[in-house]
Amino acid sequence: MTSLRLSTSLLLLLLSTSAFAQQPVRGKGEVRKTLDRILASPEFETQIPKLDAQESIWRWISRKLGELFDSLAKMGNAASPIFWAIVVICAVLLTGIFIHGGVIVVRALRASRARSGPLVKKGGRAEDAETLLAQAASAAERRQFTEAIRLCHRAALMGLDRRGLVRFQECLTNGDYRGQLKSHDAERSLFLALIRIYEPAFFGNASTSDAEYSESLQLARQLQQGAAS
């Protein structure tokens, strides 16, 4: 019995191999047509709708939200918790987006103000070097020598800015101004002498007197009017 089954299996195998060998080889064009016909059949149709190029992004979002709410309406008792969870998540996301946008705008405004320097009044700069030196003299009369030296330093920067040797900006340091004066040796030397008085007095709380103020005033006037004056 086993031999009969084995003989039958071998016979069927030979017959199927012979039938396969007799089938003609199909060309690439015929294979392509057959494949296109199979893919075009209903079984292979996609469920994703085609995008409408004329549909705006806001209309698409509205349509999707409508579909989402329609799906929620079919969920029965679970619809309300899911709905409010989605609302809360959307509110949190929108709040985060607005806060992030506000921070970016504030930083951009601060950077813009720093790049533009002090505000300019009609007819000139917001602060004039001569006005600052007059304020320094008043502070010195009140024996506020540190404040007087600070005003002299600021007047010197205003004068250098007016002469086109530096660009005054609130965010810059004395090191930045020294870099801007690297091609002007005379003004650079005067500015170094001024900050050797200004920095210990203003940042180091060093004791100051009329002598330091007088020297700062002389250096500020030279930087304002020109090193040769």
C-alpha cells in the first residue's frame, strides 16, 4: 500500500512538472499588463482619499475635526471624557505655542534695541556728549565723583561714536570698544587711560576724588574732540 502511494505521488509530480514546462514564457509587456490589471482591481483600492490641491490647510483641519467629533459621537458614554481630554490637550499645546512665540518676540525686540543703540531724539542723539559732561560737572560739585567719572566715560563713547570711530551700543563692553579702536592708536591709548580710572571706580568701588574726575574729564574731552586737541 505504501508503495502504491509513493508511485502515485511520483506520477503526479512528473505530470505537474511536464505541464509547467510546456507553458510558454510570458514577455515583460504581458507581465506588466497583468500586474496593472491586478492592482486596479477593487481588492487593491486604497482607502486613503486623494488630496485636493484646492483645499486650504484650515479647511482640511476643520474637516478632520468634524470627522473626529463624528467618531466620538458614536462611542456612547466614553465620548464625553475623551472629548474633554482632547480639548484640554489642545488648550495646553496652544498655550505653550503662544508662550514660546511671546518669548521669541520679546527676545527679538531686546536684540533689536541692543543693535540699534540708544534711542534718538529729533535733531540728534538721545544723549549728547556736552550734556553728559555738564551733568558730570554738577555731580562733581556735589562730590559724587564716581558718578561724574561714569558720565565722563559715557560722554567719551558718545564723542567717539559721533566721530565714527566706534558704534555705541548699550550691550557692548570696554573690551569691545577697545577692539573697535584697534586701528586708532591715539584714541585707543586715551580710552585705555580713561577706563583705568572708570572701571576701578564704578565696578570696584575704589575711592575717588576730584583728581580722578579732572583726569577723566580731560580724557573724555580729548576723545570727544580729537586726540590732538
